[in-house]
Amino acid sequence: MKESNSDYKIVFGIVPSRRLGQSLGISPIPKKTCNFSCVYCQLGRTTEYTRKRQIYYNVEYIINELKEYLNIIDSSQYDIITIVGDGEPTLYLSLGDLIKRIKKIQDKPVAVISNGSLMADPQIRKELSFADVVLLNFDSWDEQSFRKMNRPLNSVDFISRYKGYIEFRKEFSGIIYLEVMLVRGINDNVESITKIADLIKNIHPNVVFVNVPVRPPAEQWVKIPDEKIVIKAREILDAQRMDYLPTGDFTSIKSNPTKAVLDIIGRHPMREEDIVTFLKGRKSISEIEEVYNEIIKNLKQNPKVQEIAYGTTRFFRIKS
């Protein structure tokens, strides 16, 4: 039995998701392995560009790790298991088998968060159909905006991807969420948003979410659009606002608070406020301020940690 989160390569969390609740994460691909390099990505620029699907980790290894993790946590702590990756999870060659195996060993729903890059492939759509929830991003309206926003490999084109979305809705009886990320100067005008909305009508998602880059993006020039246009976008898209949805708490099985925070920011950026909330949720900690100050000191001294001032707060994440 592994003693802490840091001993797990694949399974992580529990992390709060605005769309899914308390999510137990599974990342079946190495960090920043992707066929996109979205300008707004909270994990930074893609370092391993690839279009090749591979078995990065054996399915049996992932399932055994998940079984061990489930023995450590209480099932009431999480609402869903999310295959998300630190890049693009559909690049994992045995994704369909992995989803089916996960559902055999526990009864919570399984979600996949994907950039939709490979949706033109019938095999990908078949594998994703084993999930209960599929979350796809859709924040462009043509090839030019697609390449400016998401910076995909040349092998991925906008029209094929879009047609794949339409076919997937016909084939998939589960829940489809679409996320439209708004970035100032790219798609934050009525004309662009209307074009996106017209295309979405043919996909028929269960819910559309409007999002803005609330966490430090890959590119410093990426900015949050004006509030008026975000409100207008919600109206045009008939969408919910992700930045208004409540979030839960971060959870870590690691006993040492500093190491627990390091585990979390290795997968998910944390704000200063997130760290405070995390500590308040640990009943074993009585002196919150003292422990918080010690954690911040340790993070600042750690060469692997990146501190980013963004908006009105500071974020901490592990460097790419």
C-alpha cells in the first residue's frame, strides 16, 4: 500500500470541479502531452506535441493503483471519477477499456474531459461512449480562430472535429457538456459568439458553459473579457457561467500539509485562498495561520514551484 498521493502516478485528488462536483482524477498520459497548446491552458504550454495514440501506462497498472486509492479514501468524499489528463486523454490508446474497467470496480459515474481533437475518428467516439459524461471544449468558429485559440497540430482541422461532435451526439446517450472559453481579443465579440452559438445548435449538448481564464494562462497576453460581453455571451449561447458556479474543497491523503499542497499543485493550480480553505478542512490543524505561513515559505523556496500574480490574487503551480 502506498503511503501518500506522491506515490501515485496516475490517480490524484480529490479536486473540486465547478461542473462535476468533487472529482477523483485519473491522468493516463504524461504531463503536457497533447495535440493542442491552448493559449489559455492553466497548465502552461504543451511540451510534448503528438498525434500518436499510445499505451503510456498499462491498464492493469492504472486499475490496481485506483483500487489502492479507493481503499484509502471514503466513497462519500468524491462524486465522480474524471479521466482528464495533464494533456489530451484520448491520446491514451486503451481509453475505452480503461473506462469499462473503472466502472466495474466502483459505482460512481465516469467522466472524460477532452479537447475533442480526435472526434472525427469513429473509434474515439466509440471509446468515449462508454463514459457517463463527456466534456468537450468549443470556443472557435472556423479554422483561423481554431488555430489562434487552440494551436492544434496540423493534422487536426476544425471542420472534421466539428462534424465528429455532431456524429458523437447521435451515437452517445450520456451527458455532453460543451465549454466555451472567452479570451479578450479573440472571440469576445457578439459576431464571434453568435457564430459559435449557431454551430453548437447542431451538436445538441446537454449544457453549455461559458468560461473565462480565471487561472494563470499559458500566454501572458491572455486576458479576461469585459463583464458586459460575458453576460451577453451567456445570453447568446443559452449557457451557464462556470466562474459563478460553486466549488468544493481540495482533498489530499498526505499527512504533511506542505507536501499535500505540493501534490495538489502538481495537477491543479491553487490560489492563496484555496490553500487556506484546504487547511481549514483538516481537523488535525489548529493553528491555520502558522501552518499557512510555513507552507507559503516552503513554496517560495522550492525551485519547482511557480508563483504567479494573476488578477487580484497569487497562484502556485508546479513548473512545466
